[in-house]
Amino acid sequence: MEFTVNGDQVRMPGTPDVYALLAHLELPDEGVAVAVEGVVRPKTQWGEPVPEYSRIDVLTAVQGG
């Protein structure tokens, strides 16, 4: 399957969910927010498949002021 993640093309086998996508990208599954097609996906829905060709944004929380 093919996705756009943070502006980069990503290819993965099968029909991944958010957890598999983050693992494939070697990103943590804590301290991040994930938006699919501009809509933040609650962590309770991360186990649901991500549709092919989706635009995905992975946002990391940062400290600062």
C-alpha cells in the first residue's frame, strides 16, 4: 500500500493500521498525534486499517515556551 506521511511517499505491504505504520517508520507510539486526511485519529482507533493513498501527518509533542 502507498501513503503520504509528512509529505513523503511511503510504501508498505498489506493493510497496515497506525501502529504498524509508526513501527515501519521507526517512530514511537507514545507522545505523538496522528492525523489521517487532516482528521486526528484518536488512539482508540489506531488499530483500524489506514486507507491506501491516505495523507497522514505524524506530529510529535515538544516542550518549550
